[in-house]
Amino acid sequence: MSGAILGISAYYHDSAAALLVDGKIVAAAHEERFTREKHTSEFPQHAATYCLEEGGLQISDLDCIAFYDKPYLKFERLLETYHAFAPQGLKSFTSAIPVWIKEKLFMRKMLNDSIAKLGDGKVKILFPEHHLSHAASAFYPSPFEEAAILTIDGVGEWATATIGVGKGNSIKILRELDFPHSLGLLYSAFTYYCGFKVNSGEYKLMGLAPYGHPDSEQTNLFKKKIVDHLVDIREDGSILLNMDYFNYATGLTMCDDKKWLQLFSIPKREQESELNQVYMDLALAIQQVTEEIIYLMVQTAKKLTGSKYLVMAGGVALNCVANGKLLRGSIFEDIWIQPAAGDAGGALGAAYAAWHIGQGKPRQIVQGQDSMEGAYLGPEYGSDDIKRTAKKYKAPYTYYEDFEELCKVVADLLDQGMVVGWFQGRMEYGPRALGNRSILGNPCLPDTQKKLNLKIKYREGFRPFAPAVLEEDISEYFDLDRPSPYMLLVAQVRENRIKPLPENYNRMKMYERLYHLRSDVPAITHIDYSARIQSISKKTNERFWKLIYTYKQKTGYGLVVNTSFNVRGEPIVCTPEDAYRCFMRTEMDYLVTGNYIFHKKDQPKLVETDDWKTKLKLD
Ligand SMILES: [Fe+2]
């Protein structure tokens, strides 16, 4: 037994691989970052190869490979669902089932064939259930010896949500909610109806919700219609969906558009069409209903376990607005959420389940610290890689021997309102960029948000940006009394930083409201005065911490705007070459990779000076 386990998630969306050696995470990465196909469902050939290389291992060295769900159970669910809903399902049965017969039923063969491409040698494959993988990804790397576990997603094999308890190295699932009744799929149905893509647009729907008018007649009517017609919410947080309104069990779309039109009196929004107030109110209504259901589930988890702490995973756990409210609700003393809460994190969870449950190995917990290493678990690149990219693209750059000097230059650029690509160290695992594959901006300037959305990210103007704040400065800016290292908590900007609203505010159009200055850090203050916070600790990301610290020395502000290093529709960059190409395709001003600052050929070059102010000079 080598103690090495490779976890795999694949064939649905967000494929990924993770390597655990003696219970410690050695590497974890999403396949999309290597193939550049966002949310790819392909077997994670590149991610798995990277993980093995990082561990210096061959396939034959592994104890086993752990796959993140049980394909046969999933197949059984599909057959039974079609049977139960026949004959409505016949059309999609004939189009979906052949795919399953071809691909899913023979998953074992597909898996074996793909694994064979990773190298020679026979290796055992284990199949922990999907929600057990999520539960394992939430509990085992958490800082708690004992905790209640809540997993919520669209659907695994049958389960759509579970409540469990973790103690030492064991996990016990206590309650399970089964397909077709699913909070994740309910939220996805609204994502679809509001004109966003299912499985990726949920985050946009959450971002849209605060533009809805709280307590307006329209929002309240939508909420009433949701709970009267679509979802029966029980006291324990379990739900029953009225399947007359949903198509996902048998059809090829999420919901019955005609019935939803009758119910809500608004048609399905076409993708990319203008966002009207009514869709914002609908987004707010479903966000509020979702929060109520999560809250009830969390209360049940408390009742069933009596634990002090809660851990969460599954795609719905990425709903950071709900998470912030949970924390303020104080049902549990503390909450830890797996940063790769979606299906990519299932790869890590499956490996953990194989180690602690399959092999019965004990957990080693460092008190007060999780085992995710800040989620910086992906590949990193050195000076040679950066120089190779510079040579290939004849890219102009300035090299800084002294990193602290570089921080001063970048702090100065940010202060001048420049947008800077920041590429350092190991790539993040999970959907958020946490300061190693990030684009940074000045949080105090009124036009940072507009510039980032429209000129760099090429995405909807309403999308908010998040602050990366020095861990020790969180409570200077936000009503939050603890670190939020994975950008999974939302809290309010502190009252003393807030500016009053004009009288005609409610009559303003969405975009006018969006760009209204709400605080002294407007670029990260959301429309409802909240912020999606990431705290930076010197311990887990010293380089990013140093940059923000230097920025604070210069400006007095211990925070910057942090958004993921990608453009709309593309995965976050992985290599220095990806970063350079993204830099050149956008109006980003400067790119920092390692100790190199790249500029554009027609842009001012940075010239080092002995004083703190760096001068800009045209080539
Ligand atoms: Fe899942």
C-alpha cells in the first residue's frame, strides 16, 4: 500500500482530478483549465496526469482510483424515472437513453480505457456514492473533529440533498432527499427561465437577485406563487416539487415554459436579452425561497446532530449569499464550506472517502486550520516558462529581482486605476480565483466595475466584483468577525463607509442604480451594500498578502478588487501563455507573472526608479 489515491470526477460537468497521499492533498485541478473547454465533462486526462506528476507517481503506484459516483445507480434512476413518468418521457427517453446506453452503462469500460492512457499497470477502482463524495469533501479537510454535514446539489444518483454527521474518520448519512425533489434543480429551473445557462448561470442568477425590489408587491407575489404551486416546503427543510411544472425528469428542458408563463405572467427570458425589473424580482423571489429552505435544512441538521459546527458541499453550497445569512443566524458556532463545492470537488471527496472509509485510516486535524492549503493545489510555473512565453510572443516586460519592489510598482499602478493581471504560484482548485489567477483593480474608483465588466471580462454589467482583503483588516470594512478565505461568505459593508442614496434612487434604471456610488469602496460594494469577501492570510498566500499590504501602505486601503483571470465563457487561465493571450485580447493594462511585469507594445513601459513612485515611459 503506497497510501496514494487518485480521485476522479467526470462524465457530467466540471471534471477534475485530485491526488491524496497518506491522507494529505498533494494536487487537485479542474480539467477545463488544461483543455480550455469550460465545464468540460471529458475524463480528466490532463488533470490526472498533472496530479500524478506532482506526486512523482505512476498509475501502478496507486492504492486505488476513486470515482465520484456510482454509475449503475444513476442509470437505475434514469430507467425508473422514465418508467414512472411514461408516456411523457418517451421522446426524451429515445434521445437520452441511447447516450446512456452507449456512454454511461459502459462507464466502467470507458473509465478503464481512459485510465489505461494514464500509464501501465492495473489499479482498483472504487465508486463512493455522489453525495458521500460531497460529504467527504466537506468534512475531512475541515478544521473540525466533529461536525454536522449538509450536502445540496442538483442530483447525484438518487440523492439531491443529505444531512449527515462526521466524527473522527467516520461519516454517517442521517437523512436523504431524493430525485426528482431537488433544491438545486429548482434553482436551476429559475436560472433557465431567467435566460442563463443551467449548471453555470446559477451564480449569475444569485448576482441578479439583489436588483429585485425587496418586499415589493411583485416580489411577494412571485414568492407566493413559488410556494403555492411549485414547491411544498416541509418543516424539516425537505421539499416536494410539483412535477407538473418541471420537465427535467422526462424532458429535455428544465421546466414547462407554457405553464410557467401562465403562473408568473412573464415569458422565459431569451439569453442575452435585456434584463427587466420583473426578472430581477423573480430572481430575488427564488433566492429568498432557497435561503428559507437551506435555513430549515440547517436547523434540522442541528437537531439531528447536536453538533457545534456545520460543513457543507454540493453546488448549492456555492450560494454565498445564503451562507452569509446562515452564519449570521448563529445556528452553528462556525461553518466550513468546501471551496470546490461543485462536482469538481467530488474528485477530492471520493479520494478522501476511499482513504478514511475504505481503508479506515484516521484523520489528522491541525486545530483551527483546514487542510486545503488555501485551495492553491494546481500547477505552478517558473521563470523559464514565463520567459519562453515572452520569447514566443516577443512580449515586452520588466523583470524585478526584488519582489517587494515589484509590489510597490503594482500598488502604484492599481492606485492610478490600472487593471492588472496577477498570475502567481499554484492554480486554485474550485470555481473562484483566490489571488493566484486573478485580475486586480482599485476598489475606491467609481469606474473600476464598469471597466472590468465591459472592457476586460466582456460580461453583463450587473455582475458584481469581490474584494480581496487582508485577513486582519476584515472588520475594518465588513460586518464579519472571521476569515472568509474562499470567497464563500457575503457580509455587509460597514455602516461608517456607506454613502446615502439620492431621493430618486428607486426610479433610476438598473444600470444607473448599479453605478451609483454606495461607499468609499464602490467597486466591491454590491447594490444591497453587501460584498462577497475573500480574506488573504500571510500564511496561505504570502505574495498576494504582500501586494495588498503594500497597497495599504500607499493608499490606506487594505483591499483590492479581485476577479478571476479569464474572459466570459472561458475557463480561468492555467499557464503563463494562457495569461498572456488573455492579457492581449482584453484592455487589461498590465500583466504580472511571477517577478515579471508585462506591458503592451503601444503602452507605457515601466521604468524602475529609486523612489517609490515608478515612472511610466513610452517605448
Ligand atoms: Fe453534485
